Amino acid sequence: MNHLPWEPDYSDRIMIIAPHPDDEVLAAGGVIAKVLKSSNPSNLRVIIATNGDGSYATAFLHGSHFPSKENFQRQAIIRQRESLNALTSLGMKDSHTHFFGFPDRGLTALWKGHWDHEHPYRSSTTGYKSSTQAVNSPVLPYTKASLEKLFENELLEFRPTIIIMPHPDDNHSDHSTLAGFVLLSVRPYIEAHHSPPLLFAYWMWQQEKPWQTGARPHDLTSFYSQADSARKPDLHLMLNPEIQAQKTRALQHYSSQKIAAGKIFRDTFSRMYESFTPLYLTLNYD
């Protein structure tokens, strides 16, 4: 596949959006390390939409071996701390990472929008109906409107020039649905006469399908031009040995995921680049 070299510029304001704790470093740990070596730390923000509290494999392997609500709630705290430790090892401050605390494996249900503030979605694992375990982010009920509001606030406050996000066609439903929420939020942000950020999408589950994540939404194609995105070459950020070693050390902090997501981690350890697909918004719609 054709690709072009890419390097972040010192003036870029980069927002990295991850569905679960670990996706941010797996996808863009090299970006984070490079930005923090050459730019103002305030030019970087990481948003993690869920706490990864819906993984039964992680709960069994690193919890009490019993899928209780308390076990999944503890799993959320463990995975938040893993991300903060990993990002700290790359040079980030905790205050620049925002955990929305929305339901793992529940984003597609929110996308369908059958819940309101009086009757929010309830997580099947933690039992929560609101983002009780959010960090650096407000506690809101689990509704589509709440998640849209969070992204609206982040865009207006941070004003990114680049958004690194999941690919809408990723096989994991949380990844593809989160991409939908990003695209949905960027449209009105641009239409309010703000400078459009560049959208760089990463793949996590491209060839394989994860276990029991539910169906992903099929109505995302109206948000971006698939033809334009397919025609343009992917962007590759090459990782020099120092940056690769720094990223590898950061990934060691995700001890709860070394079995549950072992293949993805092994593939990432051996890859000397990070790859992103530019997405092109479709702004003319009814």
C-alpha cells in the first residue's frame, strides 16, 4: 500500500481519541513521544471514551474470576491507572488525559439513541447509568446527547488542528461507533466557522474481529468520503529506535491486557512506524 512520511509540527494541536485505555498508546504512542520532545505539552490532549470495563477476559484473568459489577468497576480503575502510568512514562501530565467513563461495549447502543436523561442506558457490566468513574471530565448520564456534548465541549475548548481517531470501518463496534461520534461532532464545529481539523484514522481491528463486541453501526458512510479516503495514501510516522523503545516501555504498563489483547501488543512491538488514514468529511448533506 502507498504511504507518505508524516511528522507532527511543533505548532500542531493534536487530540488523540481512544475507545479504551491502551488504544491511545498502541495507535499513537510515537506521536505522543515526538510531540512532547519538540512542542508545548498543552498542545496534546488524550481522550479515552470508555474505561475498558466490559472485557470479560480481563475480569477473569485479573479480577476475582467472578463477573460481578464490583469486579468490572475495579477493572475500570485498574485500566485508567495503566493508561496514566503509560502516558506519564511518555512525558504527559495526568491533567491532559480525559476519561469520559462511558460504557465499554455500549457505544453502539448509545448511537441508536433509545435513551434520554430520565431513562439513560445502563452498563451490563458495571451497572452504572452515568459516567461515575470519569476523570478530568464531567459526570453525565449515558445518552447519545451526553457523549455529543462532551465532544462539542472538548473541540471548542482545545481547538485541535489534528484529530487522531479510530477508523469508522474498524471491526470493533466501540472503535467504529466512537469514530461516528467524532465525525458527528466535527461537522457542527466546522460549520460554526472554526478551522477544520485534519482527521487521521487508525486501525486496531482491521483483519480480525474481536470477541463479542456487538454489531457496529452501518450508517457512518454519509459522514466522510470513502472514495477520497481510499485514493489518498496512508501517512506513516517512522519511529526511530529511541522513540520505539519509549513506546515499548509505555506499553509495558498495560499488564491487564497482555493476554486479552496479546496479538495486537506483539504486532505493535515489532512495528517501526505508526500508520494513519486521512479522512475527508462530507459537509454537504440534508
